[in-house]
Amino acid sequence: MEALSPTMEEGRLVKWLKNEGDAVKAGDVLAEVETDKAVMELVARGDGVIRKRIASEGDASPVGTLLAIIATPDENIDSIVSAAGGNGAKASPNAAAAETAEAPPASRVPQTPQQSQGEASAPPQQKTAAAPVAPPAPAPAASPAPPAAPQGDGRRPRSSPLARRLASEKGIELSQVQGSGPGGRIIKKDIETAQVRPAAAQAQPAAAQAQKKEAPKRFITRDGDYQDIPLSQIRKTIARRLAESIGPVPTFYLTAEFDAEKASSLRNELKEFGDDYKISFNDIVIKAVANALSEHPEANAHWNGDHIRYFNRVHIGVAVAIEDGLITPVVFDADRKTISQISAEVKQLAGLARNRRLTPEQYTGSTFSVSNLGMFGIDQFTAIINPPEAGILAIGGVEAKPVVIDGEIQVRQRMRVTMSCDHRVIDGATGAKFLQTVKQFFENPLLLMV
């Protein structure tokens, strides 16, 4: 069991994709594994035959546990099987070191202290003074690479797990991509610069693709007096996060009510230009929060025990509800993006999150978070801070209310927000000034356009 994300301590084997007796090559996908954040692929780190599968589908195993044995057809594996006891065993230090040495750099994920999640998941605590690293910008479009030479044994081209996932999302045939990695291995850069094939030529309809990627479901039945359902990896993480946040973090709350008339008018006007211009109140809030954080770096911070880290870049975590809880994909450099760009990115990340297909780079590195329950008819709520972040903004629904404007009662669109603040980092006046700036931007959305 590999650490497939920076925060992973345990993984659940969802499905074996290879059987005992199957020949495999380094890079072949062996199984699907549910981590604390997503369902990811476990790949072979060497060539050989799957001689023995130790773990069964549904088993949860700590990182380093023996799941299967890949060896030559005539190699004696009796001692390994005996040591495993048929139920999986912790890999020996020598075996773990050998596996790490064989793993290609793209698949190596450094382990950090376990990260968990309350209203949303937060980035692991970084140990360097540098700001969180956003995913690299996609390479500029280039002419399509020449097709890869066909392999004589009929095997598919060698490729990294990330490259396969990107190719699937973009509808690119790996056989038509020339790999630039070691030994012709197809890597992320090759997919980003490859030409997307026409939609009509895609091997599977979009609906089938979505169904294929759908995460395993846990059903609650009406049979019997009660039903015990084992915790999923993400639910275990959420439970740990709650214990780490609501107890140890000295939290205070600031609530304000925003006028949403101009934001509502902006949304309605943009709708007239078509679906490509549709934005939500949440998109406007994210942009307002991002711009306010750039003016109030004292709120764009992490509590790191013996020091406070203030960030010069603004990365907003957006809480997304999924079947087993919540996860927080990150909109990097949100203050530098337009509302339309934020809207498109949030939609894409939310789709990946609900299908449990986010990569670690997409859900770690946030400097501040927002959580919105307004679409469920919630007027106001308090969100739980995601350590080491210093704050999170909870967004309620927009509704028409009678309010007093210039001494007269008017019916206006209003929205209530509540900011949860870590008092070790943010004082009351500091949080209030930040919230005032968020309000100014939200109530005057044209300021977000310049």
C-alpha cells in the first residue's frame, strides 16, 4: 500500500484490476484504492507475474502493508506468503526502500502529518518558508506529437497514472501520444501538449465515462433494527479534523449581512449572454474574499505552532459536499482570476471531487476557505476552521428581506455570512476590517471587474 496522497495513512482496496497469474509491467494499474480524499490507482513498480494477492477487496490497510506479490514465475515466495499470514503484512524496511528506489519521481508523494477535514479539507502543514506551490500552468498548445510506435507485444504504451487520468478526461488515445519520459513513458507534459481527438471519435460516451469514474457507494437499508457501516477513509479523516480544530483552536465568530442587490443584477445580466456567462453568488463571494485577502494578508495566514506564516498568494479552498462528507479543492491565485474563470474552475473541481478523482495537487495548498450552504435553504451557520488555516467564511442563502434604507423600508436581496477566526492569528478588529472589505467588494461587484 503506497502513500497515494500527502495525507494518506491508510487505504481501502476498492477493486483488483489484475488477477493472480497475470503478467504485469512497471506502470500497469493493479488496483483502485480509496484514500482519505479520492479513489486513485495503485500501479506496479516492477515487471513480473502476480503470484499472490494478499489483500481482499474492501480491506483497509495502513501504508506499507503488503497487498500482493509480484515475482518471476519460478521464484519461491513461500516465506513471504507465510510471513503475511494471508492477511497482509507490513513491508520490511529493505523492501520499502527498494520500492521507493524503483518508483518514478512523478509517482512519489512525500508523507506529511495526517491531514483531516471539518467543513472542508486543509493543506498539510508545510515545513519550508515558501508559499504553497500552485499546479504548473498548462503548456501552450503545440502541434500534435507524432504517434507512438506500436508495440510488438500488443501492450498499451507505458504511462504515468496522472497521464492516464488526464488522457481520459481530455479524450486522448495514449496510443497516439509520443512519450518523452524514461524509456518512452508518457508523462503529464505529453498529454497537456497533445491534440484532443474529436468528440465523435471518443471510445466511450460521456455518460459511460462518468459512470466508470463514479465512487463506490454505501447504502443505508431499512432492514433490521439498525445497520453498522464501516467508516470510509474520508469519514475517518473528517473525524480526526474535527478533534484537531473545534477543541484546540480558540475560535470566535463574526457575522455580517450583505446587500446582494447589485450582485443579483450582475448575475441576471450575464445570464442573458448564455450559459457560458452564468455565475453564482458563491463565485462572486470567492472573488470578493480573494481580493480582500490580498489587501489583508494578516487574515491570509497559517498557525504553525511556533510561528505564523503570512502568504503573499491567495489560494481559496472551496468546500464541496460529496457522498461521504466534504472535501476542499483549491482555486489557486484566486485574486488574479476573473469571476468567470473562478466559476469554470469551481465547476470542474466540484465534478472531480464528487467522483473522487481529485489529485493531491488539487486539494492541498489553500490559505483560506469558504463553505456555502445557501443552496440548501440555510440562512446562517458557523463553519469549522481547517488547521493550519486561520479562518473560514460560511455563506448563507440569498433571500428577499424588508430592510431600512435611508429611513425607508425596502425589500432587498440579503445574504448572511459568518467568519470563523483563529484568535491566535486574527484579532477581533482584524477580522472585522477584513469582513468589511469583503462586504464592500460583494456589494459593489463592478470593483471585482477591474
